[in-house]
Amino acid sequence: KNCAAQPLKVLVIEGAIAAGKSTLVGHLAKALTDLGMVVVVAPEPVEEWEEVGILSAFYKDPTLAYSFQTFTCMTRIRSMCDAFSAAMKKHGRVDVVIAERSPLTDRYVFMKLQTDIVGPMHMKMYEVWWKEWMRLVPKPIAEALGGDQWYEIWLNPSIESCMKRLH
């Protein structure tokens, strides 16, 4: 089948910390590439969060939720955009984007869970940021995320399994 004629697909791999998201992303990317598809991988930029210090700071002080969520969402979107742009430059097309978590998860799960902590003012500010960030997302990704061309895969291992992987 001619991949270039197909609309872009976005696969989002979700799950708890140490659920196996990165491992699955790698396997999916290889399998789809082996089928001749141009695959973009947008890893979760955890190293950047650690380097800046926001990840450990948030774990110590959940009142930093607004700062944490705005930074993580922005860096996640940037990761996706950078990988997409590089693949377009190299191949002239992208067939599949595989994201380790998604900006949609940031907005509709993680930020919503923080509503009581951040309060209504920060929620309104976050929505303004969200709309601006989405204007930066390449049109094919935005259309896929806004339509029916994106798919979520939820990994749900036991807490025990995740804890073993963390250690």
C-alpha cells in the first residue's frame, strides 16, 4: 500500500512510570519502519525535566503543579514537532508519529488532576498556553490529534511490575 497517500497516524503510548512505554515505542517504531513507513518517535523528555530540576521539585512540592505541567506539556510538544520536522526534511513525508505520552494527556489527565491545587486562575492561563502551543504543532499532527487518526495504547502492568522495573 502507498504510505504517502495515507493520512498521518499518531500512536500514543500511555501508562504509569516504568510500565514499558519506551520499550513498546522502540518495538513499534522498528516494526513499522521495517514495513517501509517513515516513523517519527517523540520520546517523553524526562531528561530535560530532570536537568531543569522541575521533576524532583514537583515531587517534593505538588503546589508547583502549574509550573510543572506547563513545562512538561511544552517540552512534549516541542519533542514531537522537532522529530516531525527532522523526518520531513529527511524523507519528505511522515506516515506515523509514535509519542510516549501525549500533549492531550497533559491537558485532559494530568492538568485536570491538578485543578484543585492550581486553582481557576492557573487553569485559565494553562488553557491560553494550550491554544498557543497547538498553533505550533504541524498541521498533520494537529489534524490527527483533533480527529480520528490518533490511537492510544494504554499499558497497565501491576504496580509490583513497575516497581521492579524502577529498581
